[in-house]
Amino acid sequence: MEEVAADIARRDPGREPRDEGRKPADREKPHRRRARKPKGDLSDSRWKKVARMLPAEPRRGRHRSTDEREVVNAIRHRWETGCAWRDLPERYPPWPTVYTYFRNWLKDGTLKKLREELRPPRPSEVHFKS
């Protein structure tokens, strides 16, 4: 393997030799970074309340790789804008992933709890300090 790497380095000095022993899935995937939190995203205190309502990760099977906070933000964005699933901005997870969470939470009643927690307060519910 060292001979192959040396041969590649000799032929193309700017190219890094590929690690032949690693599968493509094992390589690190670049992840999106956000400079600042968009205006409509959940605050940390609000997220703590919402996170308690979400179903726990199943004990069996694959671990979740999707950030549930981003899924909730994407669902909120859709509720507020009325956009189509395919028109979700790229800062959110892929639309089929968000839709799958939405559908599952709709079936088990989680979505109704989320909607009640995340909806803006009605004018009759606002209490002013006097």
C-alpha cells in the first residue's frame, strides 16, 4: 500500500493518496455550519421545553443522525410560511427527512403537543404587568 501511495505522490504531487482501507461511509462528511441562528429558530430555553415532548430514540436500530432541533425549526418554518415541503431552505435537513418526522409525530400525537407549545400566544392570553 505504501508503494501505491508513493507512486501516486510521484505522479501527482498535489494529490493526497486515498486511504484504500476505508470505506466511503467511514470518511468524515462535511457538515453545515451556521454563522448565527436565524431569526425564527428556537431559543435554548424554548428548545429545552420542546425536547422533553419528543419521543425517545428507539433502543434498537440505527442511532439518529439528524438534529431534532433542526427538524422542529424546519416544521415551524413550514407552519409560518406555508411553503411546500420541497421548498424548505437548505439550512434545514432534507425535506424527506423532515416530512418523515412530521408524519411520525402526527401519528403518535407529538405534533399536536408541539403545535400547542410553539404557537404564538393569543391576545386574550397575554398578561401585561401593571
